[in-house]
Amino acid sequence: MNRRGFLRLSASTALSVAALAACGSGGAAAPAAKAQGLTIKLPAYTPLAGALKPDLPGNAAGVPEGYFTYPKELFKAVAKPPMSGGTITAASQTFSPPPPGREQNPAWQEMEKRLGGKVELTVVAADDWATKFNTMVAGNSLPDLFPYIATQGVNNLPAFAASQCADLTTLLGGDAVKEYPNLAAIPEIFWKQGVVGGKLYGIPVPRNLVGGLGFYRADILAEAGVTDLAQIIDMDRLFEALKAVTDPARKRWGVVTATGGLFGLSIFSQLFGAPNGWRLDKATGKLTAGFETEEYRAAVEYVIKLREAGIIYPGSEGFDTLKRKNTFNSGGAAMTYDGLPAYLGAAGYLQTQKKIDQKADPRPLVPFGGKAVAFMNNIAFATNFVKKADEAKVKEVLRVADFFASPFGSEEYTLINYGVEGTDYTRDDKGNPVLTEQGAKDTTVPWKYLAAPTQPVFDATSADAVRIQHDAISRLIAVGVEDPTTGLYSPAYENKLESLSTMRVDRLTSIMAGRAPMSDYDQLVKDWRAAGGDQARKEFEEVLAAS
């Protein structure tokens, strides 16, 4: 049994006990999982009045605000401390080394001073989160605020949420969210991630909606005569350009991928206009899985064509992420797939490549060719649930979440991301915060994963880079496609998600690597449908029809 299977078995055992207690019935079983739709009123989007004016505006569609410099004068986003001397508990993943504890961490001490109470925070390494979550559920020791990770969660999520978590529908739905102004400034699309069983349980930690199409080297494509992506009028022209820049003698290829990257299929499926997860025919209410479509099949055939033409870096399907990044950074490939957040920052593609070669010009791919779409697949980093409690306690936790959702340029945002001025950060000659050695440690406390504002585009080193990233996100969102099942619940899909995904990825990889013929594609679709795909489709269609 794999880790997820163990987690589901253990957590569902604990859940049945919890659900029994919640229902007050000693002999009844936990309610059977059933498909659930999206019928509630989501929190009403209300932009913050008097917040910092951005250099590049955001909008209700989810385009983030862009900033060229950090404000010298900070503003207060929360009028008074959200707590009154008590304690809340929270848990979060971390991708950093363990942070200094409260006693050795001035930023933590200042955080609790601003909050008006203590936060007993359990910080868990991301690789250990599934085990820790299982332990908390089994031991009935869930904290007041915790993340729910879909692929590491419980079987029968609606029953778990109903028995263990606070229903936030009436507290945050519609205009009720205005009691928490920073949460109210999060657009509606993000809140769909927190709907379970037809009710709002989750608080989103927003990202930029779109994961992106990947990245390309504008300086390398220019050698093929492409000085603007608009010049690529179709996928044949892209093939020609990638073929032209492929030169094994110079150790350079058109595309570099990595293990599990499906030879860059994420780039090409979007350029061919494939669906994001599922496609809904609104006239009939019928769903088609993404890889059942002609667009997705065409993308697979295109990848095979690239590989057979020697355009994909040989053997890169076995690279780890670091080797793929290093190859792209050093000019070993003209194109790669990675998420948009990989562009900016000290470790991002732009700054890294400029250190290697000042002429390097990495850029986010933007839609071209007339058919391209962008998957809305980077909507939220996580969704945090509130443990079931009396209304006063739940509101206190929501006020704390509102504090952590304070926007860019506020005192609160600066404390969360940079710590205490003078101790954790100083200002450079442009007024931008720069972490000190202590600050680099103190700010690893994962406050920003408990709640957050919409993610701004900011890079202190380059206004042009901010413009490029903001423009790319704006263009991608303009052709963005949502998964029509977002916010819906299908027991079959929840239970079979991992096995169905593994089946698809493994067998598509074999087809695109040339180990299996393209004719196996049809059998893959049939097997996927029989293994749970059709049942999931049926359940989703039922809740869509009732919504």
C-alpha cells in the first residue's frame, strides 16, 4: 500500500468515529460519500479602499497587481489586534529548514504582539505532511487552522468537513465577508477551491491562477528569425523554429524536459487548445476528459514528432528538476516547462541566467497561434480549514486569517515576509527590504501559508521584469480555461485520482518515448474509463445538472 492509500485508510477510520460523535448516534456508520455540487453564494469580491496604488493594476478576473519598488511608507491593513490575549493553534507545511522558535525569533514575538495573542504553530516538512495530518486526524488533535491537501487527504471529504470543520458559508458568503476586508479583497475564483459538499469550508492561499505555458529563450529563438511570438502563426512554424535552433554540436536542443514532465506536454496541450481537466458541453451537460479530445491527442502526436526529429534534449526525460533547470539556464535548450513563479526572484530564471550570460533573455511563453488556452491550474497554493468550534472562536480564527491576508506594502505584509526592520531586514538604496542573515532564518516561519492576499508581481531588481511577468499573466488569464468540475465533489474521482493519473502519465510517457505505438492511445482511454473515469464523469455530470 502506498502512502496515500495508508493515509486514506487510517484517516477514514478516524473519520467514522468523529462523524458518529458529531451525529450523536453510537450505532450508525459514517454517511456514504456522494457527489456534491456548487450552489452557495461565494464571498463577494470587494477591493480594498485606500490600499497602496500599484504601478500595474490588477482586476476582479484575478490579474495581480504589479509593483516596481517597495513603498517606503507602510500602511496599516488591520485596525486593531484580531485576538484578545488568548491562543490559537495552527499547522502548516514548510519547504525550508525549521525556523527559530518564539524565544529566539524577534519576528515571531512581534507577530504575536500585533495579533494580540499567542499562535501555537506546528511546522511540518512538506514531505512529512501526509503522515502528520493522518496522526492529527486519528488522534482527534486537529489545530484551529490547518491546510487540506487533496492528494494527501481523507476518503469521503464531505463527511470529514461536516464533522470536523467549521462551515464558513454564512460567516463569509456574499457580503458577510466584508467583516474581514483583506479576505474580501480575494476574487471569487479563488474561493471555489474551498467548497466541499456544497458548503464553504476553506480559506484559499491565492496564487496567480495560471501555471503558465512554460518559458523560452528569446535570444535563442531570435536566431531562427523569431523576434516576437506573434510571428509563430501555427504549430508548424514553432516546429521549424525549434528545429532551426537545435544544434547537437553546440549541445543545444529545442526543448528540455524532466522525469514526469511528459516531454513538455503541458506546453503543447495548451497551445493546441486542450481542456483543463474536463470539457463541458453546456448544451448537453456532458463532460469529456481532456485526454479524450482531439486537441490533446494532437499535442501527443506533436511531441512524438519533436522527439523523432531530435528536437527534445536526448535523455532529458530522465533528468531531475535541478538538471532540467541548469540545462535551460545554461542555454542548452530554447524552451522548457515550469510554473510562472520560477521567473522572478534571486533563484529565478531571469536573474540566474543573467549571471551566466548577460545576453540571455528568458521569458514566459504567452499564447500564440490562434488556438492556445491557458489552464487555470495555479489558483491556490493551499486551502486552509478551520476546526469546528463555537462561533466566537471561529470568528477569532477568521480575524487572524484576515491579518495574514494583508496586502503588499502594509505593515502586516512586511512583517510576515521580511520580519522586523533593523533586525531581520534593512533597506537598500532604493528603499527595498533586504533580509539580514537572521531575517533569512526568522522569516521561514510559514505565516504566509496560513492565509495570504492575491500574489503581487514584484521584483526589486527590474521594473522591466515586472512588466514582462505582469503582461504574461494578463495574456494567459485572458485565454484561461477553468476545470468545470472545480468546487464539485465526486467520490469516484477522489478515490481514483491517484491511480487514474498514474495510469495516464505512465502510459502516455511510454507512447511519447517510442516504447509503445500511438495506436495504444485508444486502449489507454478505454482502460482509464473502465478504471473509474466513466464513474467520475457520471457523478460530476449529475451534480452539474443539479447546480
